[in-house]
Amino acid sequence: MKVIVLGSAAGGGFPQWNCNCPNCDGIRKGTIQAKARTQSSIAVSDNGTDWVLINASPDILAQIKATPALQPGRKLRDTAIVAVMLMDAQIDHVTGLLMLREGKPIPLYCTASVWEDLSTGLPLTKVLSHYCGVDRQELLVDTNNAHTVQVPGVTNISFTALPLKSKAPPYSPRRNAPGPGDNVGLLIENTVNGKKLFYAPGLGEIEPHIMNAMREADCVLVDGTLWTDDEMIRLGLSKKTSADMGHLPQSGPGGMIEILDALESPRKILIHINNSNPILNENSDEAAMLARHDIEIAFDGMEINL
Ligand code: MLT
Ligand code: MN
Ligand code: ZN
């Protein structure tokens, strides 16, 4: 099973268009060592020809251009993207759907809650019905019973969505009344060798079933949004804490580093990294601390084979 990180940044990307925080300003001026990153998305395939796009970021066109495997050029109109699967209804994970409008109806795997948000607060499915349309495929979520799906046309991979605590988007009626299905994590299994990836770009709280999924995985690719809870506030960028946005920060007691330290076997990688996060500066103490804990930082174009 091949996994390509198409985009490793959180909403806004890195550098963010209007931001002059130390990281964004530093990468523009070349005064820090850092890699530019597009917004959060991965692609998964068994044969390298047929891919499931997981999250459709606003940067999808640039991501496809940077990833030749996604455009095999077999006929006049073509794509290697067989289906799209969504982890939530946030702008950085869904608005790329609009850029796929010239194609065939998009097989779209998402939960009932995400479908509702995409039919009301951010009605992309209605807009797309005037273009390619979407072929709705429901992702069922249940803490106690795993619902596993296979995507027709994509062999030897199964997908299990797990409900988790993060945040529905600000335009969702459930922003302050969360329910299962607003946000999910995915256990993605190579059904030939049993190897598993756990993917959760938004993860606010580690519930027992999530810890179990992370233990089961050979690789975890998880929320790396912010280093500290009050990072955006301290930098004067926003009034929101990491918790307000549904993201578990890396540092401090109960933070992601501590959680990942408790896992023995999997390869550990952070994704969905906000432009304010000091780990983006490759020479920072924070990046060095992650390295000491055997935690990697995803970058655009990173490939994971499982
Ligand atoms: C989030 O992950 O919290 C959102 O994507 C933030 C945003 O895009 O504004
Ligand atoms: Mn996001
Ligand atoms: Zn910034």
C-alpha cells in the first residue's frame, strides 16, 4: 500500500497568504530553514494507478500537478482519483471538490454529519450537482462496531472510519453540539499483509478506542496543528486556543508527544501543521525535541509504504 502526503499544512497552508508570523515571514525571506506546505490531504493506492483521495484541499490542483501518479494520461479526459473520502467538513479538507467539477460524478465517502454540512452550511454538493455531481457513499461510524468499507476500483485496501473528538466547522449547526461523525479518523489497512495506517489530521482528544487504533497501527499520521494550546493567541494571530479548534497540542502534559511516547511499535508522523508551529523551522528546539522522541514531521510529497 502506497500513501502519498499531498499536503501537510493545516488550513491556510505554509506560508499563509496574509501572515507574517516568524515562520511565514522567515520562509518568504529565506531566513529560516523550512519547507513550504500545501493544505492537508493524502492519497492512498495499492497498485499505484488507482487512488483514493483522502480530503480534497483547496490546493488540490497544485497537488495533482506535483504528483504525476494522479494523472496517468490514458485518454483525453482522465484521472487516477477513483474516489474521495472526507474526514470532516472543514474548508481545508473539502473545497478542493469544486476543482474536480470537470470530471465524472465523484464517489464521495463521508459521514451523515459531514454530508449534512456539505448540503447546508457549505453546500458544495448542491453546487456540484450543476457540474459533475457527487455519488454519495456513507461512512458509518460507531465506537463499538467497526464499519469497514472497500472502494470499488481500489484493490487490497480497506477503510474503517472511527469517530473522534475534534470540531465541526464554524458553519456547522453542530459546532458547539458535537456528535459522532463530525470528525473521523481512518484505519487504512493493506488487506494483503495486514499493515495499517491510522490517519487523523484533526484530533482533539485521545479516547480509548482511538488509543487502541493507534496501538494497532504500523504507522500513525496524526494531528500536528499546534505546539502549544495558546500558540495563536501568544503570537497575536487569533483568539482561539488549540482546544477551541479541536486540536491536541504537541507539548505539555497530556499533549501529543506524551501520547505518542506511550506507543511502542508504530512509526509516528505529524501532519496538518499550522504555519505558526515552531516545528516548521527545521533548526528549532521543538523540531529537535520531536526527533529525540522519534516523531517525524510530514512534508508535501512524503511517501509511506505499508
Ligand atoms: C481546522 O483544522 O481547525 C480548520 O481547518 C481551520 C481552518 O481551516 O480555518
Ligand atoms: Mn484543518
Ligand atoms: Zn504564519
